[in-house]
Amino acid sequence: MTDNTQTILSGAPQALKLKKYTLSTPFDSLKTVFQKRLIFIGAHPDSDFCLAEPSISRQHAKIELDETGCRLVDLGSKNGTFIGDIRVNDIYLTNHTTFRCGAVEITFDLQSETFEVAISKSEHFGRLLGHSVAMREIFGLLERVAPTPATVLIEGESGSGKELVASAIHEHSDRRHKPFVIFDCSAVSKDLIESELFGHVKGAFTGAVSDRKGAFLQANGGTIFLDEIGELSLDLQPKLLRVLENRMVRPVGGETTYPVDVRVVAATNRSLAHEVENGNFREDLYYRLAVIKIDMPPLRKRPEDLPLLVEHFLADASAKFGRPAPNISFSTMQKLRQYQWPGNVRELKNFIERASLLSTNDRVETRFLSTNQDRAPNENKTAPPDSYVEQIISQQMPFKEAKQLVIDKFETAYWTKLLDVTHGNISKAARLADIHRKTAEYIIRKLNIAIKPPPGSDEG
């Protein structure tokens, strides 16, 4: 038996009892307690253990708890993961082990407290598919949560399947025969969003020619899915909070309030905890929404799911286009595993459909990927605007996802130039951008922009 003792309990899903652990670094007294089966270490701001240090890769390593113990896996980092002078790729940690990611020393310590993780025995939940433990852990949580009335917050990158999670929750609840209403907070103008959510009465504003039910009343008895909740403006957030607390809705311009019986599921491609920290999202609303929080992993973090997803999408494409499904070779599957899939499962689905139509010799070919996977990671950032837009359109990318890519491109160019002008002085860059320094630090970490030392400094 290892230090990380786990007990398999009876019933479905399989329940694992695991020990909490801490990771700490000596140079800045960073110490974090984890009670997750899988965590990622890296410079990417969404890493569970984020280290904004030049020697750390964006996705440097992961720690995964399994039936043997605590497994440390290097994720192909540039500067490696070491224990002592030995570079390691995959190793089980013992209590009080110190390892090094790049130039950063990290100490691993097991705690006495335990936590429980439910692992589903199924490879699907609703229309969600996954063989990986990461996905089956989500399925295990959903199997427990879906039948309850609990409010759920889903976080994850665009294309990772957040809407499928919301739909599956509804389908596996006692509300499944009632309405499932999707409301995209990013798709409605600020002037109309209150009316669209809560309804309005005739004459409430110019153009209100009749009474209209809002999304909450339309979903009465069922489930409302608030997509892109992070886009909701600060002035509307307290109004939504009151509805969640009181379960009463008052249409715009009206004096009568109406009771609503709805289950709320929300989703965002942002980290709402970071948005709260930066003053862009109300803390009380965040905790009201995040009763149960589900983090959807990007496809690049679960490559073991590729074969299952590819097989599923090939069958779908075959039925859709009325032609035999093409074959996929081992070498092609390996290339698909190595590709980063910035558009996640949605991009994979689009690729399979495109390849099914255009491939010759009944074989899936990786040349039909939306971008050349041999291209340098930052090459697209310098693409001319017209060709960039043409590239996006050729990928059949949804508007919302395309818009976010363009915004990311602009932010990278803006902050790279601003930091160049200010010689890496974040405080000065924040003043010029007219935002708080803490917000600037978060954006710079999110974009993974390297800060050059000022001229004449001794830093290398």
C-alpha cells in the first residue's frame, strides 16, 4: 500500500478516497493545498499551480493520483523536470519529495485529510464522450449532480463541450420533460439583455409593442442555461443575483413580480474566480452560481480520448454525407494526438467532416487540419489581417469563437508593444492602458508574454 491510500467503495460510480497534498516553492513562499485527482503545473495562467517564470513551459508537468500513488509526468517541457540531477518523464512521488520544474524547486507533501472522487464506469454521459479518467471523473460528478436541483457552473475553453454538459444535466434530471432554454449573454446587446432575460411589458421602451416573456419565464419548470455568463455587465449582475435568491422575476417596465421555478446552469470560457479578483464579477453572484463547479478539460489535455472521438465523428460524417467512413492510420492518429487543438472538440469534429469529404484513397489526411501543425506556435500572430480572416472563415469557425481569436491576437500585439515601450515596467504599462496593475499582471500571464529586462540591467 502506498502513502496515497485509496479505498474503492461499492456502487456506481466508483468512489476513490484520496489524500490531499500540498505543493510549495521556497523562493516566493507559494504554497497550495490540492484536493483534486489531476492538477497541471505550468506558466499558463489557468494552470492549477501557476509559475510565471521564464524556465517554466506553459504546460510543464502534471500530477495525477491513481491506484498506485501520486504520479508526476513531464509534458514535454523545454527545460525538463528533475529529481536531483536526474531528468524524469514519469515517476511516482513519495512524501516530502522535492522536484524541479525548469529552475523552480517544488516540494510535495501529503496531508492527513482525505477527499473523495467519483469515477464513472461509463464512457459517455448524454452526448459527452470520453475514455480518459479526467472525463470519467466529470461523468461521475454529473451522475451524482444531475438528478438534484443544484446550480452548476461550467468553465472551459471554447469548443470543449460546455453546452453538451448543460444539456446532459437537463436530460438526466426530473425536469427533462420541461423547457431547456439557452441564453447566450454575449449574443445580446447590453441595452436589451435585461428585457431578454426577465421580459418586458408593452410600452416599457421604444419598440416594446406587446408584453414579452423573458428567458427565465420561458424556462419555468425546466432549466435555463446561461452561456458566457462572464460577459454579463456589472450593473446587471445584482439583478440576476436577486432572481437567483428570490426566484421572482419582474419584467422591465412592470410592477408585478412572477415566481419562477428554474434550475440554473451557467457557463463561461473565463476563470470567474480571476474575474472576481479583478473586480469584473460580483463575488456573491459567483458563489451563488458555483454551488457545483465543473472544469471541462481542453482536448490537448486528454489525448487518450482522440480515438473514441474520431471514431464517433467518422460515423456521424458517414451518415451525414451518405458515404463510407474513411480509414485512419496509426501514424495519422499519432499526429492528431500531437496537435494542440485550439478549437478543442468542435475543431476536431469540423476536421473529421472536412477530411471525410475531401480525403482521397479512403484515408483521413492531416493536411486537412485547419492549420499546419508543423508551423511555429507564434507564426499565426504575424499573419496579415485579411489572410487571417480568410483562414478563420475557411475553418468554418463559429462567429463567437472567431471573435475571441481576433481579440486574443490584438491583446498579444497590444501588450507586447506596450511592454516594449515601457521596457518591461508593468506598473507603467498599466497606467498607460488605464487599468489596475493587478489586471495587467493577469493579462500578461494569460497571454504568456515574456517580459524583457530593462536596458542596462544585469538580468539575462
